[in-house]
Amino acid sequence: MDSSSIWLTALVCVLLLWMVGAYNRLVALRNAIAASWAKVGDALRQRQAAADPLMAALREPMAAEQGALDAWQTACAEAARAATQMDSKPVVQAHAQAWAAAEAAQAAAASRVFALLEQHEAVRVRDDVATNALAWRDAMKRLGFARQLFNETAQPYNEAIAAFPTRLLVGLFRFGPAGRL
């Protein structure tokens, strides 16, 4: 074996080791995004556990506001569908954008219902309504922190797939940018 073939073999080995290391790093970053989405999912389940009984408790006393309650229920269902998409692939940017849009619609509908609830003091102070409204607000705070964690986890992944020379592997292994919530 001459020196040029030794150098070529060494170069190929170094490139292969770099590729394996870069791939493993991207997979680890992608797995961290999935773990941070799990925290968002927990907050969403907690919020939905408060929303369902709250909507049921508000149906009768706020009968004149059925349009707002129906809009909130529809927005919650759409947000749940978008969250199910995110559960399957939390790194897909389109899924994150769809979830963020559904969440914005759901937040607007919920804001309207809570504003209407403020006008109905007799309903607002009922135990079942007050307890579930408080649980809703707590879940929303928790969701805000979970979304921030997701975004902070997605940022190093997005930076890694954009950095040279790692971006050379992105197309080869089909890594795509992660969305932001």
C-alpha cells in the first residue's frame, strides 16, 4: 500500500466518523424536541380536562351565549386534531404552524367565553365553574412554559441543520427544520 492510498483511506474513515457523529447529534436534538413536545402535550391534556366540564357547566346558565360556547368547543376540537398531528411528528414545521394557528383560534374563542363569563357573576362564582376556570388558567400558564421550552429546544436543532458542513447531510438523511410554537 502506498502513502496516497493510506491517506485516502484515512480521509474516508474520518469522513465516515464525522457523518456518524453529525447524524447522531441531529437525532439526539430531534429526540429532545419530541421530549419537549411531550410536556406541551401534558399541559394540553390538563387544559382539556378542565375545558370539558367547564363547557358543560356553562351550557345551561349561559344559554344566550351558545354561539360563543360552540365556537370554543369547535376551536378546542381543531386544536386537539392539530396536537395529534404534532404527536406523530413534532419536528415537522408544517405541523407546528398548523398547531399554532389552531391554538390562536382556540385562544380567541376561549377569551370571548371568559369575557362573557365575567359578565355573569352568579355563574362565575359557582364552585364547578370557578374550580374548572382556575384549572384552565393554571393549564394555560403551564402551556406557556412548555411552549417556551419547545422553542428553546428547537432552536439548537435548527441551527445545527443550517450549519456547514452538517447541512450537507440534511438532504441525505431528510432532516427538516423544526417549527416554532
